[in-house]
Amino acid sequence: MKYTKPINIQGLGTRALRRVQVGQWVTAGEGGPLGRYLGCKKSRTLIVVVGWHENAKRYPEGPTAYWQTLRDYALGE
């Protein structure tokens, strides 16, 4: 699957969110902050896990640890 330009996830339904490729750049609204989609956590309600680019830059252990921590959360690990 190819990555596309950042996707606005604000208006997507549950089915569409589950089909977004992990690692895809996303925004929360038109012109909103840039983030990376990391998956949907399995639970009774839909939990969409997105890592925001600005937060990754400020993470104490570094951006790689930030992305990995959130991906593990999305996978339930």
C-alpha cells in the first residue's frame, strides 16, 4: 500500500479509520497539527492512536521511543 498526502481523520468513520495504513501522516482537521497514525486499540470503544509530530520532538527519550511507545499501546503491549 502506498502512503498518500496527510489525511484528515476528523471526519472519518470507524470502518475507514481501521483501513488507514499504520505510519500514514494524518491531521486533525483542515490545516490541523501533523501526526502519524499508529493504529486502533482494541477495546469496547474505538481508540484511535495518533502520535503528534510536535510531541515526538519533545519526548524525553527521543522521537523513536515516542513512536514505539504509542505503537505498543495501539497493539495492546
